[in-house]
Amino acid sequence: MALYSNCVLYCDGILLANNTTIDTELVSDDQEVMTIPLGWAGLSPSPDKRTVSATNVSPIAGEDYDFEGAKINRTNVELKIQQVGSGKSCVTKGYITSVKRSAGVGQTANISFDFVGTPALFE
């Protein structure tokens, strides 16, 4: 069975259009614990976090969000990822960790960014 569910992305309440891809992951850096007397003893937990990578993000009104300024100033940003079909959304607050711009002759300009934030769930 194939599932086709588009997502849209809001950055500080601004709808970002033309998203080619939105990748998001709920991750942590848990470590396996091995002991000499007992062998494998489970996991040592680390904080959970939500990571987001968005490619080709352009606000509906044009390039009016300062992604690079938010990165340089370490601005606390709110991202909302909304599934169009189910209506479920995930709201996370955190920081833009990288911004990429690309352009070429006869090609559209692209802005992409990576983000890390609070471990929000889709609800």
C-alpha cells in the first residue's frame, strides 16, 4: 500500500512554499551499556530531540524570512510541520544549524536549512 501525504512547513508562523522535501526525525544519542559481570545492561539515555531538514523553502510572500540571520544570531525558532491529509501537526522550538543557498543559470534559487529542536510529537 502506498501512502501519499503531503506536509507543509511553517517557520515562526510563516508558511513556507515550494518545499521539495521535508525530512524530520525524532532522535537521541542513547549509548549501549556493557558491563564485565553482566554483559549488555541496556541503554544509557540521552535527551531526545527533533531534527528537521527542509529543501527549497521560500515563504509565500517571497524571501522575507531571514534564515541566515536566525542561524547567526542563534534565534529560537518555532517550526510547525503539518500533514495535509490527516491534519496532524508537530510544533517544535529550537535552532537553525545550517543554511544553504544554491542557484544556477536557468535554475530557480533554492534555500535549504537544517534545524534541531525540542522532541515534539505529531498529534
